[in-house]
Amino acid sequence: MRKIALIAAAGLLGTALTAGPAMAAPRCQNTANFDAWLAQFKKDALAAGIQPKVLAAASPELTFDESVIRRDSGQGVFQRTFLDFAKRLLAGARIPNGVAKMKEHQALFARIEKTYGVPPQVLTAVWGLESDYGALFGKFKILPSLTTLAYDCRRGDHFRPELIDALRIIQRGDKRVDEMTGNWAGEFGGMQFTPTNYLKYGVDFDGDGRRDLVNSTADTLASAANYLHSIGWRRGEPWLQEVRVPANMPWQEADIDTKHPVSKWTALGVKAAHGSLPSGTMQAALILPMGRHGPAFLAYPNFKVFIDWNSSYVYATTVAYFATRLGGAPPVDESGATKVQSLTTEQMMELQRLLQKQGHDVGDVDGRLGNGTRKSVAKAQLKYKMPADAWPTVELIAKLQGG
């Protein structure tokens, strides 16, 4: 649902993922007068259809919160492998609790799947990682957080409409001002919807006349299913499947954007780690979250929905993997993971700078192993006749430094 850094999601779940140095992006400076900005915003809100009584009720919370700026400024970049991230987020009772939730709400899940085509394990996985099944909503007041971010110089144009839509949620009668609490970045409810997506995809599935994505489990789960369906979920199809890959694999084929029929992957020697692969005509991408030594998956068309929910490659893969575990899949093979080493943030940034120097498009030099950096790594690996599995290594840095 959101394009956020891993640390934001981890913080909501209380998961300690912050090991090693972090590097926050340089920040702009707020120079506009807040009171003048707020006065103009209120005029704009009225012009956008917000009723005067709603604006008056919300006004005491349309304030500036310096702590939100500090949190936004402090979002660092942390290097975590897929296995490390997945182990931490799926540790403890998260999987058995998810199985219990599916059993507890079996009839509700069946009704939702009939309506939207999204299976219980997918919704439960998202629910579990977004709010620990509704146990952790966040304790920040939404209106001061959104007001601060809408005024702020960094992403004001993005958050202004979110603040207007938060007021629309109140005006529609879904939530009162005092009920608007959630994440510091303005997301709230069991699925951590932004106000805009709350308005666009929230549904009243329990029939009480309100779209309550905080207190109503039915509304929460159905709204998430409505969103996933709207962005392309395909009923009855798989999303992620662990596979075994031969040592002589043409590794450059392993890319989230390179899709082949399952029959071609089979011809290349790819086999199901458990059970069998679907029909040969279904399209799939081979993804290697940790390179050729780590777990391997075939990602089917439905996997894109997880990426659209959260653009972080590691987070999206973890949620999709979690859903397979809730569906009965065993843990992934970790036998080769001892050979996998992660770069530090500083090493990743050095790698990105070196790749840029050679003309590769890595996007921002930010220390993140995003899709652009992965593609550039694979191209550089091909140039130096290395296995092009898109996993960054110290060896590749040394070759790039040598020219």
C-alpha cells in the first residue's frame, strides 16, 4: 500500500532491524512561515469541499510536530538480506498466530475471497506484517503528522492531498477527529492505509454504514482485498514458489522484469523445490533475492501486486513468502546462504558510484539495493564474465575500481 523504507514498517512492528551505520538523505530547510501556510491551507480545504464545521473540529490538531520531521529525516538505509529480514519479521508466533486468525475468521475470509478473489493467506500475511493482526496501529495523531508533512519542504506536494483526504474521512463520518491515530507518516488502521487509499478502496463489509479500517476486522480485510483486486490480483493463481536452479543457469535470465513461460524455465533446468510447477504456459520471472547462492523463486503475475503494495523488493518478497508459509509451504532452503555476504551501506554507495561512472543507471546513490542497482550489477557482472546473478559483492567493486 505504501512506498516506504523498510525501517518504517519494522518500527511499527517493534522489530529491531537497525544494525550497523545508517545514512539519512540530506534534508531541505523549511523557510516558509507555518501560520501563513496553515491559513492558506484552510482556505484551500474549504475550496476543496471540506465543511467549515469539520475544519473547525480538526483545527486544534492542524499543528506542526517537530518529532515527525526528525523521524522523516532519520530514515536510514540498512542492508539486510532477504533471509535475515524474513526471519526477523516472521519470528516467534507470527506464523502460528496467522494460521489461528485464518481459522478464527474462516467464514469472513471465504466471503471476501468469493467477492474479490484474494485468498486468506495473502490477506493474513499483509495484515500480520502491517499491524501484527491489528495489535499495533501506531500511536501518532494523524492530523498533526500529516499537517507537518504537508507543510514540510521535502514531500509537501505528496502529503497535502493526504491531509485533505484525512479531513474527508472525518466529514464522511467514518472516523472522528479523536480517532485519527496511526503511523507517524499518516498511515493508519490494520492495513496501514493512507487517507487517500482509505477513501478510494475502503469498503463497509460489515454493513454498519461506516468504513472502519481500525475497529472492524471485516472492513479491514475486505478493503485490503478490494485494493489488491483493483491493482491486478488474478483469482486462483499462485504468486511465489520456491524452486531449485541448476549450477549452469544463465544467471542473467534471473530478473523480476524477465518473464518466460514455465515450460521454458523447466527446459532451463528449474524445478519445484516442493510439489510441482503450474502449467507450462503461465508466465513467471526467476528471482534470486540473495543471488545464486540464496533461495530461488518463480514469481508469477500476482507477485507484482506485492511490489505495488510496497515497492521495497525485500519487503514485498517477504510478504509473498509469508503468504506461502501460511498456505502450508515449508521454510526455504538456506543451505547456500552461508556463502552470501552483504555489503555495508558505504560499500553499496561506492558500488553505485562506480557503476554510475561506467554509465549505468542506478538511480540515486543511496545505498539501497533497488531494482535499478540490481540490473546495473548484472550488466557489470556480464562485462567481467562473472555469474550475472545481480548480487553485489566486494569482488565486483574491486573489478570496477580496476576499470
